[in-house]
Amino acid sequence: MECTPEQEAHKRRERAQLVALFRYQLISPALDPGLSRKARGKVVRAIAARSHVGPFGGQHTYSRDTLDRWIRRYRAGGFEALTPSLRQPGSRIDTAVLELAVALKRENPARTAAQVARILRASSGYSPSESTLLRLFHRHELIGPATGQAPVFGRYEADAPNQRWVGDALHGPKIGGRKTYLFAFLDDHSRLVVGYRFGFAEDVIRLAVALERALACRGVPGACYVDNGSAYVDAWLLRACAKLGIRLIHATPHRPQGKGKIERFFRTVREQFLVEVPDTSAADLAEQATTAAAALLELNAQFTAWVESLYHHQVHSETGQSPLTRWNDGWQAAGHGPTMPAADALTEAFLWSQLRTVTKTATISLHGNTYQVEPALVGRKVELVFSPFNLEQIEVRHSGRSYGQAVPHVITRHTHPKARPETPEPAPATTGINYLNLLTDTHHTHVADDERIGFHALYANSPEATTEQIPGQLSLDEMLTDTTSRQDAAR
């Protein structure tokens, strides 16, 4: 079925939104206002030298000119300026030119893409762009670790508090036989633990609780450095950071060197806190007359006491100051305090959103629920903004304008599927009824009452079984003798 021009426009806008989010995530490490021009150029070159998974799949690389152009657009027009225009068809490059470029690079590995381009223009009068040559060299493993050049990691530390947070998760003790996970965010400059929480799942819901408390108590950071776990690549986290102006930076896979500070903090947690927390089973909780939820609350309270009264006041071996002292001194040197988020902005950042197309009956569906919306939105793709813990209140938006709350029509689910509770619902009480045993007892009763079918004759040990021969019926011995005679005659 062909799409209408309006539907095509909606698809293009949706794809453009995904591309804009991808571009923002790509250039976010270079948006730090504290970087010098030289340091920013180094960051941009590092981004251009890597291969990235595009918004619609596939491996892509981008030139420094492209990245600089996106940075200028973002500074001039914000996030909306990163929305791309319609793509223009590219030109095909002669295979001989590409083979010559590869040969030039292999001949002298020290040649850069720009140098190879200059040689191609001098020899043949034409050269592909530097970004094309970089992609070509990456495909042939002429650039990067495959060439035998070991990467060198320098020591990095943020210059001021809230310049960069580092987030990660730690596997904690078992409570009632269930494993716990600690989400924590560490300030890179002071080593202060800005947000933390134990939970029964390593998902985005538990991550959101730790991050929301950190933002509400310690302010908005300039950047947030996390790994590539499922909770950290969730679309909600990227939306929340974009709404609050936080640059979300994901660590390079299989290169944990950038998370050394929080890994060292987790080592301290294991040595000083978790060593005092024993694992418990369901039987242990039953003996203590408590529940898993109550035990988890107690664990979070104990961890809060340890962080706030001990860890924040211990002198750090690297900085020579306690995290709390270094945090306060950093803000005193800056002449101001942390940038606290507005209440409405924080609430908006922690809402979830999904796109849906309004049906002809002016309804939309979301996770098995049906809602009624304005009739003027029929056939249009709208954005549904909601809290994952309450699917009965959903705001409808279209083209940046709010159309009020959707009216619940059929509600079968009250929370998002990812918003699982900390403790599962208790198992229902057993009835003690065994259906197959009931059928067996009923069958035996019918057999005992009905003498028309001699089921008891099937059992050799049955007292009702008889050895008398029925008149007119061959005995077993006669049947065997008759069979033997026929076999002899056949021979």
C-alpha cells in the first residue's frame, strides 16, 4: 500500500529525529566548554578515526570536517539544528583509484589520508575525499590496533566538580536468594558519590532512581560517562540527557580504561562494605520475620550511612583530600554552586515517550491499553509522553504541541513492562487437588460397579481371573499345536 505524502513526511521526520540523536551522541565528547582548541581537535580526530554503528545499522566513519560542521550547527541552533536534510545520491569511485590508494598506504604506513589524497591528485588528477580514504583504510586494517600500534592511555581528571560523572553497576549480595545490583555515579574531579541505589534488577528503572536522586541533590553535570550495558543504551537515558543538556558518552567496547575511578570505588565498596553484608536465603528472611523488600531498604540505608559518614570523609590516596572537602573546595574556587535542575525540567526528563499512529476511530494503543485522543489527530503520528509507573495518564503531543491527556478506554496494564516491582508477587496458594488422581479413582469406581466388561481378566493376579476354558473356544495349547502342524506341512 502506497503511503500518502503526509505519512512519508512523518517517516522522514522520525528518521531525521533518530539521525539527530545519533549526531548529538557522536559529537557530545567535543562539546565540553572547558576543552581548549587543541584538546577539542584531538577529541574530534579521535572520533573521526573510529568506526561507529549508524542509527540504522552498519559501520560508518565521519570526517573531521563533518564533525566540526555538526558542532557548529549545535552551538548555533541547539539540538534541532542537527536534523539532517534529504540525502543526495553519491557518486561511484573507480576501483583502480581505490586499489592505488591502498597500495600507497601499504607502501608507507606513516602516510595520512590527506597525504594519500595529495599523491592521487598529483598522479592521476583525481582523489576521493579523506573520509572515503579513511573508511577504505579501516576496511583493509591499515589504521588502528590491527596495524600493531598499541594505544597509549593518558591520565585524565576533570578540572572542576560536575564537569563529568562516571556511572556503572556493581553486583551486590543476595537477599532472600535474589541477587542485588548497585547503580552508582561518581564525580570525576572529587570522587564524591553523587548518586547510588541497590536494586533487584540491572535495568533502566533502577538506574533512573539512582540518577534522579543524583541530579536532584548534586546538580546537572556537563557529561556522563557510562558503559554499553542495556540500561545505559536505553532510549530513555539518551532522551533524559538531551533534555537536561548532559553529554552522554559511552565507553569504547572492550576498553575499560576510562572507568578506572569508579572501578576503584567499587573495590573499596567490596573491601569495606560488602565484606560485612552476608548473603541471605528465603529461609533466613523467614526466621528474621522480614521480607526481601524490607531487607533491601535496610541495605540501602546502611550503604547511605557508610557513604555519607565514612567514605566521603576518608582522604583519597590520589587527590590527597577527602571527596567531600575536594567537592566543596572546587565549588568555592569556581565562585558558585552546582547548577540545579528546575523541578518541571527534571520531571520532563524522567518521562518516557513513544510514537503511535492515531486510528480512524481516534484511538491509540500502548502495551495492550487503548486510549481516545482528539479527532483532529486521526491518521497522524503522535508522541505519547508518560511515566512508566502510571499508564493511565498519558500526554499526547504532535509537532511540538500538546493535545492534552489521552482518555483511557481499555486499560489492561497499569505500568510499563520494564517497570517491574522490586519483589515479585507471592505465589498463589495451592488447592491440593490432583486432577489425574481424581480421574483414576473415578475410573476404578466405574470398573468395580460395571460387570459387563471383565477388566479384571486383564490382570493375571486378579482373584476374579479364571482358568476355565470357555465352551467352543480353542485353548492356548491347541492353538500352539495347530500352528506347529501347519508349519511342518509347509516344509
